[in-house]
Amino acid sequence: MLMARDSTREDGHKLHKRWLRHQAFMAELAQNKEWLEKIEREGQQLMQEKPELAASVRKKLGEIRQCWAELESTTQAKARQLFEASKADQLVQSFAELDKKLLHMESQLQDVDPGGDLATVNSQLKKLQSMESQVEEWYREVGELQAQTAALPLEPASKELVGERQNAVGERLVRLLEPLQERRRLLLASKELHQVAHDVEDELAWVQERLPLAMQTERGSGLQAVQQYIKKNQGLRREIQAHGTRLEEVLERAGALASLRSPEAEAVRRGQEQLQSSWAGLREAAERRQQVLDAAFQVEQYYFDVAEVEAWLGEQELLMMSEDKGKDEQSTLQLLKKHLQLEQGVENYEESIAQLSRQCRALLEMGHPDSEQISRRQSQVDRLYVALKELGEERRVGLEQQYWLYQLSRQVDELEHWIAEKEVVAGSPELGQDFEHVTVLQEKFSEFASETGTAGRERLAAVNQMVDELIEGGHMAAATMAEWKDGLNEAWAELLELMGTRAQLLAASRELHKFFSDARELQGQIEEKRRRLPRLTTPPEPRPSAGSMQRTLRAFEHDLQLLVSQVRQLQEGAAQLRTVYAGEYAEAIASREQEVLLGWKELLAACEDARLHVSSTADALRFHSQARDLLSWMDGIAGQIGAADKPRCPSSHLGLLTCLWAATPSPSAVPFP
């Protein structure tokens, strides 16, 4: 409690120590508060356990609480008093320290040294910037201290002391601003002068470093070397162009400082003049270098293009000099297609030759020192290109002739094979088994011959026309194609001859089988007529008339007249066939003819017998008819007589008639006239 109530004033150092001790005391007090709470809990427990002691315990606890509250309030008051005293003392010390710092900075600003070089000036500017930053920081610190002073409830004596310190520091800060600004102005001016001089030296060194590159005369000995030099020079020109803005800005700044009168400004003016001269020389040298390299590039590009063209022409020439013409039609066609593509490529390459010629003319018009060599190279390229086109044409003609030769060979082989197949059909030995069979064979062969003749003539004409056109076109294998043509025409003639022979054989076979067929048919008709004769001689009627029998016989004889022409034709056919056939066939023909003629003769004999029989029968029938008429007349007369006289015995008439009938021969007994 005594420590909490100690209010003696001491100096700042001791005051700070007392403040620290009081802070430790307050921490100890906070820790002992738990002990107080423990005492209260024990007192409450004691009152519960021993109620008779409750009054004295409650009184004692009250005294303890009151004493503890007084201790806390006294401690808090003592803490506020020590804090205010310590804060006021701190403010005074802070303002005193700031005043010392400001005084030291004023002494530093009194020495004005612009610096002898750019590094020194930059160093001084950094120091000045550090000073300005420090002043700004002091301004903020003074503001914070003023805010703390206004916020603290200081005693009048402390407040007056702090105010004096604060005013002194503020006045010193205001006085410090003008020297800082003047020092910055002088340093910036010195820096600009030294910076321009340094920049002029740097730019002059930059120009001098690149001037040898722009003034070199080496052009390179090939296209790639020239391209490398051009690339380097273009890079140099781009660098010059990109650096031009910077260099012009340096020259402009140097021109602005050149009017000043000082040794440094005079040095800047001399550097400016030298830089302008070197800069103009660098740009002119780079431009001249570019023109020289462009001319060299054109020449090297021309030589390079000529070499590429010559190499390409050489490659195409090797391809076109190939002796391979294909092993068959398909391979030759593929080679021909490839060659046509090569020829088209050569034809399209004419634009490259023309472009090369234009380059040559441009170089010659420029008056290049190598004009004669350039002209010779161009003439050589033109000759190579013309020779390549001629070689390509020769190769194409050769491949086309070979292709047409293979195509002709294929067509000739196909036609020969076709003729051979037709010859197999035309040479068939089959002549038919009978008339119907040989008729079918003849019809089929006629159709075959017609189709074969039409198709063969068309195909042969096409092949002959193709051969004639190729021979007229000067084909290298004209003799071979002529042989193929002759052989094909001979094979066709043989086929035609074979088909003619086959047709004749089939016709003769048909005539032969027709003869036998007609003979069988005629013999059948003859036999059928023979079978009809008995019916004529013995008609089914019981009493036929003579007229009907004679009419029937005449009709039968009329039918026989039709067979006469057939028999005659059969004899003529047999006579013709005997001139064609011999041996077994001739004997068969003669035998068949004799069989038919024998039957015919027998038919004629039978017909003659039938005629005689019919005539006899007709006479008998006429006699019987006359007899019947006579009997009828006699019956009539007898009737008339009977009507006038008595009737007589009719038996006399019957006997007479019976005698007459008996005297008359039977119709069957009458011979055929």
C-alpha cells in the first residue's frame, strides 16, 4: 500500500525506473487477486460449516474486500500519475532528439559541392534523397508527437516545457526545407550536364563500334555467305534505326546544354559535333553496304538458281534417257503416264526458265562486271531446256509406240485366239444323225457363221486400220506389225474357208438326210396307196355303181400323179448325191432309190390291175342294170298282156329270168380292164 501511495517526483531516469517497478507491482497485485478469491471461498465455507463464527468471518471478509479495493484504486491512480509524468518526459526527450538531428542536417547542407563526375553527383543525390526522406519522416514524427501532446492531460509546467520544445523543432524544420530544395536543384543541374556528357560519349562509342561493320568490303563467295552478310547488315540497319531515337534525343539534349558557358558545356558541344558527324557517316556506310550486298545477292542468287535449274534439268534428262519401255501393256501405260507427268513438269518449268532469263537481262542492264559469264550461263540453260524437251518428246513417242505395239499385240492375240475358237466350231465333224438333227445343226451353224462373219470383219477391220495407221505414222516395228496383219488375214481367210466347207458339208449332209427322209416318206405314201387299192377293188357297198367306182379310181390316179413328181425329184436327188458321195453312202443311196422305185413300180402295176378290175366290174354292173331294166320292161309287158288274157302261170317268166341270170357271169368274175 505504501508503494502504491508513494508520489515523490524524481528525474526522468528515476521516473522511468519507478514506472517499471510500479508495472511489476501491478502484475504482482493481479496475481494475488486469486489468493483473495481463495480466502473468500474459504470464509464462505467456514460460515457454512460454523454458523456461530459467521458474523466475525463476514466482518473480516468485508474489511479485506475494502482494503483490497483501496489498494487497487490507489495503484491505478499511481499508475496514471507515473504514466503522465513519464509521457511528458518522453515528449520532451523526443523533441530534443529531433532538434539535434535537424541541427546536424543544417550543418551538412551548408557544404555545397556540385560534384566532379556523374557518380559523385548520383551519390550526393542519393544522400539528398535520404535527407528528404528523413525530413518527411521527422514531419510525421512531429505530427504524431503533437497529437500525443494534445491528447495527454499534462500538468501546466510539463505542458509548457513540451510546447517550447515543439515550437523550436517546428521552426527548425521549416528553415530546413529551402536548403534542401536548393541543394536538389544544383545537383540535378550538375547531373544533367554530366549525364549528357556521359551519354554523348556512350553514343559516340556505340557509333564507332559499329562503323567498321558498315564500312567493310567483304561480300562473300557464295549465296549463303552473301545472305549471312546481308542478314548482318540488315540487323545493323535495324539496330541503327531503332537506336536513332535515342541518339537524336541525346543530340537534342546536348544541343540544349551547348549554349551554356562552362568547361563542361564546351566538352559537350565538341562531343555533339563529333557524334553528329559519326552518326551520319554510319548511316551512309550502312546504306552503301546494303546496296553492294544487294547487287552481290542478285548475282549469287542468279548463279544459285542457274545451278538448281541445271541440276533439275540433269535429273529430268536422266529420267527421260531411261531405256525401260515396259514389259507389257499395263507397265508401259504406267511409264507413259509418269512420262507425261514429267513432260508436264518440264512444260511448267518454262516459267522458271523465263524468270531466270529476266534475272539475266536485269543483271546485264545493270552492267554487272560478270555480264559475259552470266550471258554464257543463260545460253547454256536455254540449250539444255530445249534439248530436254526434244528428249522428252522422243521418249514419249517411243513409249506411245511401244504402248500401241503392246495393245496391237493384245488385240492380235485376242483375235487369233477368237479365230482359233471359231475354227474349232467350224471344224466340227458332226454332220447330224438324221434330217431334223442336221437341220438344227445347219440353222445353228448359219447363225454362228453370220455372227462370226460380222464380228470378225469388224474386229479384223479395226486391227487392220490400226496397223495401217501405225505403219503410216512411222512406227519402229512396222515390219513386225505387217507380219501380224498378214498372219491375221490368212487366219481369217482360213476360218472363212473352213466355215464355207462346214456349210457345204452340212448342206450336203442335209441333202443326204433329206433324200433318205424323203425316200422314207415317199415309200410310206406308196405303201399307204397300196393299202388303199384293195378297198377300191372291193368297195363296202353291196351293189356299187360303175360311175362311183370309176370316180374313186380316177381320184386315186390323180393322187398318184402327185407322187410322180416326188419320185422324179427323188431320182434327180439320188443322181446328184451319187456325184457327191461314193462308197458306202453311194450304195445306201442307190439301195434306197431302188427300194422306192420298186415300190413305185409295184404300186403302178397294182394300180393297173385295179383299173382293169374296176373296168370289168363296171361292165358287169352295166349288164346287170340293163338286165334289170329289161326284166322290168318285160314285167310291164307281161302285166299288160295279163290284163287282156287270162293269166298264165308266171313260172314261165320266172324260169326265163332265172336262166338269164344264170347265164350272166358274176361281177367278181369280170376281169379289171
